[in-house]
Amino acid sequence: MPYTPAPAPLPCPRCQGDTFRIPRNLLDRLISRFVLVHRYRCHSLRCGWEGRVRVSAPALRKASKSA
Ligand SMILES: [Zn+2]
């Protein structure tokens, strides 16, 4: 599966800087069985924010079209 970097959907809630997607951990994967979530991290090392971002329902429907 080719990795396509998506544009950051949100500014960092701590410093309003750019964020980027990082691989999900085990807990995130478990949660994604019920609610699709992505994990993001702030570009700023000094900020260091990292968090789970819920993917909206329309995006989920589109992603599961072939299922
Ligand atoms: Zn930040």
C-alpha cells in the first residue's frame, strides 16, 4: 500500500504549529476498531505535542466503500 502523506488537518492545539501523522500505537489500533483515529505529532520538538485525532464519519464511509 503506497503511503500518501495527507495535509495536516489541524494545527497543534498547544502551539498552533504544523502537525504530521505518525504511526499509531497498539492502543490507537484498538480504538480504531470502533472509532477510526489517526495519531499526529507537532513539528516543533520544543512543543512535543502528540495526540489522537478522530477521523470524521464521511471520511470513514468513503474509506470503507469497497468493504
Ligand atoms: Zn505544538
